[in-house]
Amino acid sequence: MAFPLVDQLDIVIPTIRSGAILRWTLAPSPRAGAFGSIRNLEFLEEWRPFFQPYHLIIIQDGDPTRKIDIPAGFDYEIYNRNDIERILGDKAWAISFKDSACRCFGFMVSKKKYIFTIDDDCFVAKDPQGKPINVLEQHIKNLLSPSTPFFFNTLYDPYREGTDFVRGYPFSLREGVPTATSHGLWLNIPDYDAPTQMVKPKERNTRFVDSVMTIPKGTLYPMCGMNLAFDRELIGPGMYFGLMGEGQPIGRYDDMWAGWCTKVICDHMGVGCKTGLPYVWHSKASNPFVNLRKEYKGIFWQEEIIPFFQNLTLSKTSTTVEECYLELAEKVRKGLGHIDPYFTKLADGMIAWIEGWRMLNPAKSA
């Protein structure tokens, strides 16, 4: 089996596993009953054929004194809260605590060109022919092929084998632009918000759609962090998952915040975002009542946040992702601060994030 870009890609995994825990599901899956158990990072055993050649960066959330067991044979480094505070010092507060948003610290410490991040409740999915899906292979294909954000191709990704640009597609745009983000999807448990979970408790995604498409310029999307890859050199400083979890008034909007920010920056910088293949098997349905408590402010706030991003433009003087993000932070402070003091603090966190990024990645800073 070939492992492309093995020396150029890190796998980032956030986890709060600390021994056997119960996970809440509404219907049995092939891998767990209504109350199945997980121990630590044993999910890696199923991913071993695909992940073992790559380097893992594991971000341990929660109690830093608890030991997390990692299956033998993997090349990895692990960071807990004590490490984050030691490395970032007075900027460590910008990394969320007790929330999967902590994964972005892994993006910051990586030194590779590409990042793939996955949640520890996601397993290997199978295509309609029953073949296990190599998510890394597909994400790498997405990232290495151009995007077409300026004109939609009705046969979706024109660079895939067996397809091309359709009649009427401008020849001047067929070269495409570099791809910054590859957003994968999930079978089984859909990525729903709490209200939708409550009204559709037994719904499962069984549809495998064999397509990849570029998200058009000027269009936002709800980015999910459980199956995501990106070009760290093209968009890495924009992949901040915000302030979520303990001490914050909101949760479960970390990946969406990063998605809105990076899409605006990608549009400004003239690079693309793809969505579609590859799929993972999402095994765990989180408790919708807990989710509602985390999400409820965001459900109201997003009705103002999304128009803010839809109407946002960045100045021509912002020519790097870092400059774009710092400008975006000030726009968040001025444009969203009236909603809640949280957004002023978030703007400060965005600035602290860039300062931390520059500290750990001086050669990549401009």
C-alpha cells in the first residue's frame, strides 16, 4: 500500500479519553451497543493500516495528570494542558479547555505542510462495494488537485478521473487555483445540531455520494472538524477553533467558526475549499440535551454572525493569512462585539492565537 506525502502530513487528534467511559447512543452501531465502551485511543487499531506510517499529534484535553494509553507501533507526540501552558505562556488562555477546539494547538506545533484531523469516535467507513475507505489518500488527492471557486462545474470536480470541464466553462479559468481545505463527510451519525437531533433521534446517514466539489467563492459552509484536511502553508494561521468549552458561554461552534474565518480568507487569497469525499464512520451520538446547553446561544448568535461574514471584505493590504486574520479579529471586535462581550474576548483570543503561531513558526511568518 502506498502512503503518499508520509513525510509531509501530520494527523492531529483531540481526545479526553482517560480509561473506560460510557458513550451515549440512540441506536446500536456495528461498533457499539446502546451503551458501548471506549478505552483511551483504541480507535487507532482500526485505522492502523492507514495511519501507522504517519506522525500523530495527540492533544489530551481535561485532567493532564491522567495517563492516556496509545496502541503500540504508532509514531506520536502528546500534549496536555500543562504542555500548552508551558509552551505558550501567557497566550495559553486562547486554547480552549475541555472542548475539542483544543485540537488547533496541534496545528500550531506541527511542522508539516499538511494536516489531517479526526475525532476519536470516527472509524473506517466502507464504500458501496464494501471496500474500506482510505481517507488520507482521498484528502491528499483533493489537496493536490486544483479548486474552481470562481465558476461552478456541473460535473463537480473536473480534475477527477473520468470527468472534465463542461461545455460553456471559461477556458481562462480551467487551470484552477490551489486547494487549501479538504472537508470530508461521515456515514452513520449525522453532524446535526441539538434541536435537529431531538426531532430526528434515529436518523442515520446511509447515502454515499461519490463526488467532490469546490465551494464557490462568496459562499460559506458549516465546516466539521471530525474529518478535515488542509494545507497548513496556505491556510494554517486561519485554522483557529476559537474560545469554546469550560469558562466560555458557547460550545460546538469551534469548527464552524474556523470554517467561516478560513473561507473568507481563502476567498480573499484566491485559494479553494473542497467538500465531499472521503467519508468516515461516525459512531457516537452525543447527548442532545448536553449539546443544547452548549449550543443555545450560538443558535441565536449565528443569525447575526453569518450575515457578518457574508458581507465582510478584507483590505488589499492584507496579503498573508496572518495579516488577514489580524484584520478579521478587529472586524469581529467592531462588528460582533455588540452581541455579547464574548466576541471582544474572542477577538483578543484571535490575536493571541496569531502571536502564538508566530512564536512557534517564525520562519512561516511574514
